[in-house]
Amino acid sequence: MKTMSTMTKRMTTVAVAVACAVLWPAGAFAQVFTIPDRIEKLSEKAKESTNITLDGALLKLASAFLNSNDKDQRAAKEIVGKLKSIHVRNFEFEKDNEYSDADLDPIRSQLKSPAWSRIVEQRERGEHTQIFVKIDKERVGGLVILSAERRELSIVIIDGEIDPKQISALGGNFGIPKDLPNPTATSKDSAE
Amino acid sequence: MHDDLRDALRRVDPPAGFAERVIEKARAENVRVDDVRLKADATKGATNVRWWAVAATLVVALGGGAWYRTEERRRQDGEEAKRQVLLSLNIAGTKLRSIEMKVNSHEEGR
């Protein structure tokens, strides 16, 4: 009995070790974004708010329901197929100063790893706009938009491979401009 | 009176063919009993079949209902996920357009 128990323990240890070895790389490269509670609670103050969190399973489900015969939906389907997650928080307020730009700092701190590059940084009339992209093997592996306006706050976090050509192809379909600023040039010009 | 009683109880031989008629009648009665048994068995079998049919219909109806509800729920979830994906891309696109315009106007102003 004692031998059996020891064997079972050893087998369990081996199984856990194998599971860790198999799962570790995925966990190591997948970035989980955390939206601060302070941001989530802004919906209570906002006139209008949008809260969207779509992970892998939901993205697959959405992709299955996107109609390939429709031009716009086909374009969206191609993009969604390569994404790992989408987080969108959008708040519109009736008056100014309902939130602080510093409320976004916890998100900015999650973008400090070398993989992320800030390609747009603009401060103008109390508005603060930033675009970050994640470069993964010379491809854009993620996109984050932080747009803090006086009465509107928008956070868009797209994790997954986004081909710039696909973004260009989206131009007009979902309001994405066809002529995006050159990331490298903008980065040099606009980054702090 | 004694004589009358003795005459009444006197042994009398049955008429000719009596035994054959009794046997024949008994056979006929047995056949009728078998018929009744067969009919009862048939009725019982039909009732069983009816119950099985009802049970099968119920199972199919419940299973179909559960499947329909699951599919309907999946369809609703899928449509909602699709709506959210399109809305997300719409917001992302709108923001990118807005940022592009700001950057362009800023650069033109330099």
C-alpha cells in the first residue's frame, strides 16, 4: 500500500511537472491586461459607457457568426481570427474632470515592457492621446489606444497579431483611416 | 312416499351420445377462453406500445427542446459577441481616425 501511495505521489508530481512545462510557454507570452477598478467604476459617473471584454473563446464564437459574404464582416473576421483578446472601455461624461489622466497610469505601467513601443503621444488642450504597439517578431502583435479627452475617455486594448495591411484594409469599413501615420516617423516626432 | 323417493333417485342411464356432446361443449368453451386470453394479451401489448410511443415522444420532445434552447442561447451569445467585436473595431477605428486628424493638424500647424 505504501509503495502504491509513493508511486501515485511520484506520478502526480511528474504529471504536474509535465503540465507546467507544456503550459509555461503559453502563460509566459500571453499578456493579461488588468483594467484598474477606478476606471471600471467610471461607468457610474458616465453619461454613456461601453464595456467590452472579449477573450479567445468569445472571439472564436464571434468569428463564427461574422458573415463572410458581407464585405465589412469578412474584413473583421480576418482580423478577429488572429486576435487573443479585445478590451474596450469608453466613457462619455456630462462635465469635465470626472476622471484624472493619472487613472490611466496602471495601464501605462503594463505597457513598459520592451515589447511595447509608444508610437503616438500627444497632449493638447488638456487632452492626452497615446498609441502603443507591441512588436513581436517584426510583426504588430498588439495595439493599445489611450485617449483621455475632457469629457470622454477611451481605452482600446487589442492583443494579438494585427497586420498593418489589414488595418489599412479596414479603412472606411469601421471608420479606420486608410492612411495611418507611419509608426516609425510618428514615434520619433511625437514620443516624449 | 318412500317409493316416490326411491323412483326419483333411481339410477338412470344417460341418453345416447351424451358423453360426446359434453366433451364437444367443453372443447368449445376452452377455445373461447383461449380467444379471450389472446385478446387480452393483444390489448396489453397495444397498451405497452402506446406507452412506449408516449415515452419516446416525450424523450424526443424534451431532448429537442433542450437542444433548441442550447442552440438558441449559443446563437444569442454569438450574435452578442459579433456585435461587440464590430463595436470594438468601430471604436478603435474612430479613435485612430480622430488621432490621425489631430496628429496631422498638429504637424501642419508647425
